[in-house]
Amino acid sequence: MSSSPADGPAGPAPLPDPAGRGPGVSRAEFDSLFASVSTWGRWSPADRGAWNRVTADHVLRAAALVRSGTPVPLGLPWDTRPGPDNGRPALHYMSDLGDVEPAEPATYKDFIAADYHGKAVSHLDALSHVAYRGRLYDGRPAREAVDAGGARFGSVEALGPLVTKGVLLDLPAVLGTRWLEPGHAVRARDVVAAERALGVTIDEGCAVLLRSGRFRRRRELGPWDAAAACAGFHVDAVPLLAERGIALLGGDGDSDVRPSPVEGVHSPVHALAVAAMGVPLLDNLDLEALSAACAEARRHEFMIVVSPLRVPGGTGSPVNPVAVL
């Protein structure tokens, strides 16, 4: 059996009041924001979305960031145990124990499976994963593009691998805290302050990773329902990220702050990034080792490699991205 990504005391951790959220955002305000960051009609092929921004020059730029040659995996361990943040545990069992005569070669085989679009599996969200007002990215009608057979537009297979510059926004390091409490909203001003403090620049074609310290908190205080309360981006940070021309967004949560600041929209950053901007998301990354490596190297920019599984019609994929310093 695989271990839990971060073991802690039994029972959910107490949740504080949300911090930094500010006034709520109305649906009308959100719809206006959606339109302002939309890149519909910009790229071909459309179902690669913002990954079209990444050229060979971006890959070479990322490679030039490699100095020590240290690879840091960002994926969580396969978690087969239920808990407040793992309502549908992954499966892992042996399908062949190699029961043959000792003189014969033995073969051991196992089976794995996961309902990965949750809070327990590190995964990539493809452009077919999120629709807003019935439309996927580029205005495709969701009911025509996705059915029981999978996605005919925006599948994870259309994305392919990504190699680009990664930027770690290590907010606990900037604020001098162990973690951000669930409900803490990261605003546009916080992103700018983090860039200045960490000496990084978010620019065209890069991948932005937000560390909230979620898994450090989980280890020390225990698990909680991250679908109800988690640190993440406020929607007012998204226009800044859109202006910078990012290709990928991710973090140790799922990029959204919860409770949501937007009336009637549970995952507004998902809607803005995936459905409006065509920016895939990386959810549930373990960024603790990367935080330590970046602190030791005194730099928070690196090469990141993301290679999702080639699943025809898939709305995403479990993934173990690698940062290389």
C-alpha cells in the first residue's frame, strides 16, 4: 500500500476564518472579467490553448536556467487511503504475484487506477475539463465536445509535453509563515510583492506555481476538506497573469481560493484560466521539496517538464512534473 502524501494526527484540522478575501465578486463582474481575459480565436490548434505560446526559444531559455542539474519531482505519492481530502482513494493491487517454480523467471504485475480530478492526486487539467456557461475554451459547446466517450476537443492528448520556465511563488517564505491558512486569498498585489521578494519575473510562456504550504500544514495539523477551504488565487490576480502571458498555472492546491469570492461560482480561477484563457492547470503538487531546493539555491526560477499521459479523449491526466534547478 502506498503512503499518504502527508501523514498527520487523526481528524480534520480546525479551520480559521478566511483572510485577505475582500468584498465578494458578483456574477456580472465575473462575466466581465471572463471576457476581458479571454483568448478565444487566438491560436491554432485551439485545443493546445496557451501552450501554443511556448516555442523552441522558450525551451532553450528554460534549459539555460539549469545550473546544478538537480531534478525535483512535484507529484504526490499514490494515495490509497480514504480521508477528508481523499473521498475516492486511488486503487493499487497486485494482479500477478509471480507464482511459478523457483527455477523459472517470475513476473510481478500490479494494477493502478484513480478518479484523479479531486484533492488527492497530482494531475493536469486539460482544456476539456472546465466549461463556463455551457462553453469550453474557444467557445466550443460543451455538450457537443464532451460525452460519455470522452472529449473530442481539448483532450489532454492534444496538449503533449511541455518544457518551459517555471516560477515558484513561495508565499509562506515571502510572508515568513509556515503556511497560508485555508481561505487565504492571494491577490494581484501579493503576486507582485512575491516577484520582488523572490527575485523572479513572470513572463510569456512560463509556468507559475503557487506554494501555500498545504502539505506542511497537513503533516503538522492533519487533513481537512480542501474542497471547502483552501488557500489560492483570488480572481483579481488573474488579469495580471493573463497580461504576462503565462502558459501553465498550478500549485499545491488547485489554484482557487475557497470559499470562492465569486457569487455562484465554486471554482472561478478554473473557469478563467482553462475556459477563458486556455491555460491548463496543475493541481495538488507537493511543493515542499521544491521550496527547500529553491531556498538553498537562492533562486525561484527553474526548468519545468510536464509530460501528461496520452489519453485519447481524456480531460486531464495524473502527472509527476519535474523541476530542474
